[in-house]
Amino acid sequence: MKRTFLILIALTLAATACGGAGRAEPTPIPLPTAVPSPTVAVNPTPEPQGGGQPEAGEERVSPADGMVQIYIPPGTFMRGGIDSDARPNEQPASKITMNGFWIDKTEVTNGMYRLCVEAGACELPHYGSTTVLKSQTRDPYFTAPEFADYPVVYVSWGDAEAYCKWAGRRLPTEAEWEYAARGAFPSLNLFPWGDQRPDGSRANFNYAVGDAMRVGNYPAGASPFGVLDMAGNVAEWVSDLYDPNYYTQGIVMNPTGPVGRTNLFERVIRGGHWGDSWQMLRVSARTSMMGPNPNAQMGSDRWYGESAPTVGFRCASGQ
């Protein structure tokens, strides 16, 4: 990890020294000396002072990275596709009962992820073994100050897991993610905000921007619990292995996904992204990308797993 940190410094300095003619290069981001707070539309409330049971939607701030977290209380929700656009991998729909947990209010940002790189616990964004500091249309992106509050991309499932562990959290389960997005029963929201199809006031999707936007930029798209960016912007890794038929197993208490299999390493992705159609922004929509394969040659693309300019993540933690 020390080598990764030195690479980050070198690449930041190189971006300053090697700017093309006629194009001003952004000022490199100083390595963080204090924990940044994300830019979101709603200010966090103070942490509870009595040690009592938190209330639904209550907020707290992580001391590791400044992330605002929202409390999702124990309850029951309707998991799966309940509309005419539901795909086979979203069925059958059923009521699921969950324990309470905390989930990040927004996606993890470039600025937050840089803290983990500085600490030596995270790799730089990459595709396979190749470092990637750009986004779909912005180069540089990860090191540019103006994008510090934008979601980190080109992170594999293993990168997301490592970050959450460093921050004292974990990746949410697929069921936790959908519960936080849809709300408790009797909510049957098709989208985090309700049943109205997405538009430019609620989500970043369908190439309207053509790249990721600052986290928390669409407060009208908040879920019933107040969680932001759960539809569009960047899609999000969750902890579960992917099985298109998993729902048929009928697990109705705190499902955590299929058990590991020796030759399949796909991981679930949720939420849709900036290039997706509105159908993929439905809270029940499921897709996947390849996670790391520990049996592959170390350092190979398969060993790392896939990453993309459309995929980031958020973390969760127990009560």
C-alpha cells in the first residue's frame, strides 16, 4: 500500500507538470489532514446522547471518513418486482423482515476514498491491474479538487469491501439496500421517491449528464428514510453473490445472499447509473458484475474482478 500512496503523489504532481498547451490543469488535491464531510442537501443531526434506540431516519457522522449515516429501523418490507416491468430475477416478490442497521446517506466520494488510500488500506481506482484516475468524460477525475465530492468509480467489489472495513463498516446486503430504498411495508414504491417515473429533478440517468454528478445533488429523489442517490448517478456494489434465482429459496429473515460457490464470483449491483434507462432505476432492479476470483492468478484481471466508470458503492453497519 505504501507503493500505491507514492504512486498517487507522483501522478498528482505529473498532472500539474504535464498539462497540454492551451488547457489549464486542475490544482492537485493536498493529501487530507482532516476528515472531510460530504456535500449533501440536508445537514446531519447530532448523534443521540442517551444511548437509547435510534429512530427511523436518524443521522450520525462516521469519525473515519465524515460520511453521514442514516438509521433504518427493524421492520418488514416488500422485496422484489411488483410491476409489469419486473424481470424474472426480481421474482417472486415477498415480505422480508429485517433487523435495524445504519446505511451511508450517499455514495462514497473521491475525497473519502483518498483517505483510505492515504492510510494504506485501499488501492487507487483501477481496471484490473491498470490504475485509472479518470471517469467517463473527465480526466483527471479522482485527483481533481472539483470532483472531491463526486462518487469514486473504477472500484472493484474487493476495493469496496476493503474501504468499508477500513471505515469500520461493511457493504450492505442486497436486502438491506432494497429496504433502505423502498421503505417499510405498506410502502410499495417502485422508485425511492414513489411511483412517478424518474426525471431530471430526481435522478441522474439516461445519459442526461453523461457522467456522475456530485453526491446528494438530487434531494427530491430521497428514499422514505431519507437516503440519497439510490437511483441513478452510479450503481452500487452490495455484499451478496449473485444468483438470478435466489428469491425462490424463500428466505424471509435477514437474507444475506447465496453461499459461496467454487467457480462463480458474480456480485450484485443495485440502483442503476447515469447511463441507464428508467427501468433500471426501479428499487427492485438487479444486475451484477464479476467480483474478485481468489483462485485466479494473482494480479490478473480475474483476480481483481471488474470495475467500471458507472459503478461505486456505499457502506452499512449494524445497530
